[in-house]
Amino acid sequence: MTLDLTTEAIAKLSPAELISTLQQISPDDPALRDVNIDVIARGIDPKKLGKTDFAALLNALGALADGGADLDLSKMDPSNFARIISRASKDQIEAVVADPALRTRVLDEVFRRMEVHFRADRAGATRAVVHFHVLEDVYEAIIENAECTINKGVTREARAIVTLTPADFLKLATGNASAPVLFMTGKLKVKGDLGFAAGFMSLFNIPKA
């Protein structure tokens, strides 16, 4: 029996049915050839998923992408990515974070998008390095020559070091949290140039859900 994964068919699936389908289908199944990850994203409402379902769904998409299916997170529209993160509960985000491989996949994707959404027109002649400590993961953002380069790990001395949880970072990077508010509530900690760190996210186009 050939699976029907048209836009209309996906829209009719319950969250449990969608997850089960993605977990069972082969990456080279012909039914996936015309499936757009944004179609799946628009059919995802984390508020209708259980605590661990959101992580299971992202893992299923990741496994299919690793197998060659055209379902990589990098191809998801920024507004869809921001929306599903904004609607995910703290428990759902923590379930993602608790899976080391999935946490790395999601954080790598968010930091990759920072390079894409960098606003050179706002940076001017800014030259600076910011280190982000997200649990045990460390990412480095280098701003110079009107470009933003992201490294995993540390290669240069930082102007500012930012520490926050993965959940708070994901909310911040997708426009669902404010850096000043996170700082004032103690959820975001900064060492070094506090003023620069406070305005750092203004150098990027933050997607709107």
C-alpha cells in the first residue's frame, strides 16, 4: 500500500499518526519525494503533542534527513521554525535537550541560521567575538568584515560571554524571549561587555512566528 503524504493527507493526520508515519517510513520511499518540510511544519502544533512527542517528531525528521530524504531542518522556513519553538512547552524543550544528539542537531541549526540572518547593514565596522555557553555546548560568533561566522568551540578571546539554558536560548533566537528580560530575571548571564551583549541580537533578523 502506497502512503499518501500529500498536503491534504498530512493535514488530516493526528499528531500520533504523523509521528508514527514518519518513524516507520523509509527515507527513500517514493511517497516522500514531493513532501515539503514546511507542509509538515504547518501541521505541527506542539500544544497538541505530549511531553516527549515533540522530541520524537524532530528525531523522526532528523533520521529521515540523515537517510537522504529532503526533510532537513535547514530547509524549514524561519517563521515555521519560530512558531513551533514558540508553541513548545518547557517540558517539551527539556525533552529535546535531554537527548544529546537531538540537542546538538537543533542548536547547530539555530546557530547556522544566525549566519544567514546577520544584518551587515546594522553591524557597520563592528568587530567582536561572543561566546555562548548553552549547557556544555559552546558556540562562538565572530563579527568582522560585515559578516558573522559561527564556530563550535572557542578560537578567539571573547568580548562577551553569554550563558543560558538551551530552552531560553531557543526562545531568544526565535524571537520568543527578550534578552533584557532574561538578564533581569537571572536566566541570562553575561561576562564582559554587558552593553554590547544586550544589543547583540539586534544585529540579526529575528524570525516572527
